[in-house]
Amino acid sequence: MKYTKQSEYVRPSAVGFILNQDKTEILLVQRNVEPYKDMWMMSGGHMKVGETIEECLVREVKEETGLDVATKELFTVHSDPEQDLRHAALVLFYVVEIKGGSIEQWKVFEIKDRKWFKLEDVPKQMCFHHRRIFDKFVKEYLHK
């Protein structure tokens, strides 16, 4: 699908840092849709009418990974009027805690794959500005 102009509205989104218990790996999802098809990103998505941003993140992570999570703390807020060809971005990045669920056999059309990456093996190229935010997270949160 080709996007010719942005919407005049901002669509708030939430993204989660999903770490394993010893904080040496992060769960990423691979997009199966444009924009950024086949690229890796942290799980998350757009807020729907009637839900809080935290509820949005819990729902999106469940839809994309099969995991049940709870938001632990807000790490950063990112905004960029040109990040996404479809609309201006306002993204809240949260640290989340895994409460249950499983990534085994989980299928959803917009996600091609999901995979645990060692922090040092996270792809250099990620969707949107996720790599830059990931680097900031490692430096400011994990190594503080």
C-alpha cells in the first residue's frame, strides 16, 4: 500500500520492552505488513477508543506475542511528525513484566515471527525509531 499523505491526526501508541527474567534477552516481533514489512520491532501498537494507553499495550502484546504482561513503568515518550508515513507519531515506551501466556504457536496476520534476541544481537535496523530507543533503554535503564 502506498501512502501519499499523512493524516492530520496523531495516533497514540504504546510499545513494550519485554525482557527475559535475567534481563539478557528482549522479545522482538517481525512485521508482516507495510510499512517496514519484514523488519523487527518491539511489540506494541495504536490505542483504541475507550482504552487507556496501558490497556492498549497489554492488548497489543497479547495479540502480537501471546504473552500476558503488565506495565511496570514508563521509560520514555517519543514524538516525531515524520516517523510514520501514515500519521504523526506519539509513542509511549514501557517496561513490562511477563505475567503468563506463551509465544509458542501464536499466529496473527500482521506479525511474521517473534524471537528472543540477546541484547547484543538485536538487529541494527529496526522499524520506526525502535533501534534508537532501544539503545537509549540499554544505556539509561539497564546500565544505570
